[in-house]
Amino acid sequence: MMDIMLRRLRVNDVNKAYLFATNNAIQSKVFHKYLENVELKSLEDKIDYEEIFSLMKMGKSSDVSEDMCKRFTVLCNKYRKEPKILGCTELSMIYANTEIKNDVSFNIYDPINETVKYLVEILE
């Protein structure tokens, strides 16, 4: 998945992006290892990391709610001008249920969605 994500970022000439993931995922450096050619920017404040963690926890225990979608959209809107990589499966689920999923101005890269697109391309 990360190789596919890196290809998509290269095709779109993305060399800097915010990583929407939990602190543990970021500290593990797994994304940095695979996306070494992309500068992964830190979120602007601790509250944003707490919001990502909160959304991730909510996504584990329930269906995607309207409140989750709104909160995710607010967070994405805060970083709207820069590319964003979704680093948690739960965020991908929320993103897929939002109104912003088809709005390219949000500049969101979802590894799950990118992998599905890639598989469809090679199967055609």
C-alpha cells in the first residue's frame, strides 16, 4: 500500500504532506521509511493529534456518525492548502463517508483508496 501511495504522490508531484496519524504511528517511523522522498510535516498543535486519536478510537467502536464526519472535515479544512495522507484505517472509513471525498481541493491521499484505484487500473 505504501509503495502505491508513493507512486501516486510522485505522479501528482507531491513532495510535502501532512500525515494524519496517531503519535504512536508517527513515532514508529513506518510511514517515514516508505515515504522517505516525501517530507512528512507535523500538525500545527497537540489538539489536532488528540482529535485524530479521538476520531480513530470512535471509528473502532462504532459506525461512522455525522458528528465524526463533521469533526474530520473541520480538521481537514484547517490544513486544506497542503496535501494530507491518511495514516489510520479508521480515518479512511470516516473520509469515505464525508461530503469532501470528491472535493479535490482538500488534497487528501487515502492509502486504501489509492490501492483500490491501482488494482482497478491493473485489472482493466
